[in-house]
Amino acid sequence: MTRPYLDRHRFVLGDASAHLGFLHCERLAARSHIHDWSVEAHFHEGLSQVLVFAGGVVEALVDHSPARIEGPAVLWLPALCSHAFRYPVGMQGWSITLPASDTARIAAEAPWLDSWIARPQVLSGPGLTETLLPLVARIEGESTGTSADRSMALEALFRLLLIEMGRGLAAEGAAATGIAGRKQQLVARFQRLVDETAPLPDAAALARSLSVTRTHLTRAIREVTGRTASEILAEQRVLRARRSLAFSPEPISAIAYELGFSSPSYFTRFLVARTGETPSAFRQRFRRGLTAG
């Protein structure tokens, strides 16, 4: 079997740092022509996904295990979970993508999610037509808006989606297989720490928190994701910086210190090196976009 590759641009909206709003929602048909209604095995680092199938039968490979998913159905995919699909031509479905850091934040406030949210899950049955599918339709509609309360509305709808999915899984007594392999488990734990910890520590501190050496952690991350711990941490810093600049009224200097940068000038150099924009340029461009919308 071909090893799943780390997808950063083909099937989702690039890096986690590209998701300034709460989530990104699109119809599967919007990209189906690129891959002839099939998706080769891949996974996402730093992104969680919900795939919604209104009908038809989807042949899937989830965490290396074959699955036949009959719609209507909802598939939950945590970060680092490999997946591949063959869809019926012309099927109606949606892909909802959000940073894993937002998933972790919500899960920290709702311990009842711990029983299933770290593993891939499938919920199917005709009852979804009256419960989850209307929620997805509202998410799709809200995601196209530009109002100031858009992210809050999307998060509220997404929380309802998680509640409905959790209730459905509990009713079925579902317990999906966890992420395979010790190295994948270690990287998943590393990702959760990155998502939940503020300000972000360095890789050495995270390795100590995980009770492994930095060398062992670095090797595991590179083998599973093809990236380094420093790259993942830098991307999370970009995400947090962009969101703070976009949605916080605080001065740039205050944001720099809140995010753990030693000085505003270092914060500026970091963002310019990673994104090509200064903090003030990004903030101005974002706010002009809101005004134009």
C-alpha cells in the first residue's frame, strides 16, 4: 500500500495558519474534477475535518482500514488520521476543515468529547437527514458571510454538530479504532500539547512534557509528518499571531508579548520571514477586506 502523504494544499485550504476564521466549508463537488471523484491516501497535520455525505456509498480507507460508508453519513477525521476515498460520481457532500487547536480548545471545555474525538468516527443512518444535515447546510451558508459575528456563529453551529454526533455515537455504542502506531500516537500527543499550550514552549520543553528525548520526538515527527517540530511550532505561532492581529484590538506590541515573543521587533521579523508581511500590514489588509465585504 502506498504510504499516505502529508497534504498541505490539494484537498484543504493550505496550512492551519490560513484558517483565520473558525472553519472552512466547501462542497466535495467543488474539487471533484481535480481527482475524478477519488482522493488518494493522505493526512493533515494541524487540521481536523468533518466529511458529510448526503447519500450514496463511499468506499474509504481510514487509518489504513477499508470502510464502506453508506450515506447519509458523517465522518470525523482528527489531525494525522490518514484517509482515502472513492465517491459516487455527482454525489452531494461537504468538507468542513478547522485548525486542530480549535478542536482541542473545545474538547478542553467538554470532557464528554474525550471518549471519541481523538479517533476517527463514522455516524450514519436516515436520522441524520433531520439532525446533522440541516446543521451542515447552515454552516455552509454562514461560511460565505462576512459579518463580524461570522466566526462566533460558525463555532456555535460546529459545537451543535459535535453534540449531535456525540449523541449519535453514544446511542450506537460506537468505539472506533485509534490512530495506529506508537510514533503516530506520540505525534498526536505532541500536536495536542501544541494546540492547548499558551504561550508556546520550545520543542525541548514539549519533549520533557511527553517524557521523551528531544531527539526521539524530532525523529518521530519527521517520520510521521515529514516536517520538523520547529516548523509545526512556527506555523502555530503564525496562526495565533494572525488571529490576534485580525480580531484583537490590542496594540501590536501587547500582542507580541502575549504570544511569548521577547520583543515587538522580533515579532515583526518572525512574521515577515514566515509570511512576507509586517504585523501592521497584515492587520490593515485584513480590516480593509472586512470593510470591502
